Amino acid sequence: MGDKNLFKQLLGKQLRLKRIENIGRIERGEKLPTTFTLVILCKSLNIKIDPLIEEVWIKMKLESNE
């Protein structure tokens, strides 16, 4: 099993997701995480949610200007 799959498994357990594929779907943009999942994900990765939200906001503004 590769490091990437192991990371997804451990993260999936941390997030209490039923299937590991959910993380992949979020990564590929096929599924949006719930607020709860987003908070748990940020907490698990030891990152703050504010910069993440700001990055999404900036991307949305740039896309709306196109």
C-alpha cells in the first residue's frame, strides 16, 4: 500500500468517513465537504480554517471576473 493510500486511510478514520473514496471525491472537486468535515479536516491537519476560506473566496472572485 502506498503512502498516499495510507494517509487517506488514516485521515478517513480521523474524519470518521464511511469510505476512503470520499476524501478522493473532495480532492477531485466531485463533492463538497460539509462544514463539520472541513473543521475536522483542518483540525486533523493542524491548519487554520481562515486562510483556507480566504483562498476559496479569492478564487471565487477571480472566476466571477472571467
